[in-house]
Amino acid sequence: MTYCLMIQGQEVEKFVAGQLEQYPKARLLDIYKSCFQDYMGAEHLVGDTASARRYLEQELAETQGIQLADWYYEPCGVEGRHVRVSLRAVHDGHLTADKLLEAFIGSANADRPTVEQWAALWHEMIGRIDRMGLNLPDYEQDRKFIEQVLARGKYAISHSPDYREAYAPHYRIVARDIFEREILPLLPCPCCH
């Protein structure tokens, strides 16, 4: 069986334009988040599987019956090294919570680049984003906040409140190779749906 996978590398400008088209309420924080998820993977190592399981089960219970994203998966960032897998795939019966958790943990515990490597790449990306002349709300405030996070040797941030309210983002980050091998074959093809 052949599966469609619409994940490929793209230019920063094309990625940003696509994000703003799909998520008009997105701010720079949300663009940054997708980019660091692409490069760094899951936000932190998962050493306690039981805790990760409880958190997933809690989030699944909290999202029961609410309108989630209209997609089952989407690539993160410019290169699509990692994929956001929506909890909708579990709610709709395409994935088990155990399968998603297994893929998430396998992805989270992989080797990752250093924060310094990520910061250098982000500085190149933000230069290109700045030249786009976007009129995003709180752009300068978000830009400074991101710089402060990176200056502290950190990289992970949350979605903006506007994004959370508008799009109810509930997903897990899965490495692309694990996604293609273990998750994608279980999901309906977006091209054929």
C-alpha cells in the first residue's frame, strides 16, 4: 500500500507564509515553536514513562468532545524533521494512546542538537523573517522574549494565548522516521479523504 506524505523541506519565507495562511492568529512565538520543534524534537527528554502516560491520558480526557485541529498530522518547521501528531487521531480511533506514546517517547529520547546550534540557526531564520516585514501582533515583544529564552540557554516556549484559544493545539511531536514507519500507515491519506 502506498501512503501520501506531504512533508518536504521548504524556504523559511514559504514556511512562514503557509503558517500564517493556515493559522491567521499565529504570532512569532508560534512560528518559532514549530521551528524549534522541527530542529530540536520533543521539548524535553522523557525519562519517566509513567508520568508521560498519565499526562497523555489526562490531556485525552480533557480534549474529549472539543474541536481539535482538522488534521491528523502536520510537519514541524522548515525541514519537517519532526511531525505534530494530533490527539484527534486517537479520538477518531486511528491510533491508540499507547502507539502515540511509544512514538513520542522514542522520538523524545533521541539525540538532539545543542541549544547553541539551534540558537545560531534561529538567528539566521529570524533575519529572513524580519525582512518579510510581517505585521504580526506583538512581533517585537515576542522577538525579545525568544532572545531572552535563548540567552538563558533554553529554547522551549508555549504557544501564544491567541493561538491556543483559536486552534486548541493538542499533539505530540514524533520524529519523522518514526512517524513514517509507525504512525503514518495507520492514518487515512489526506489526499484521498
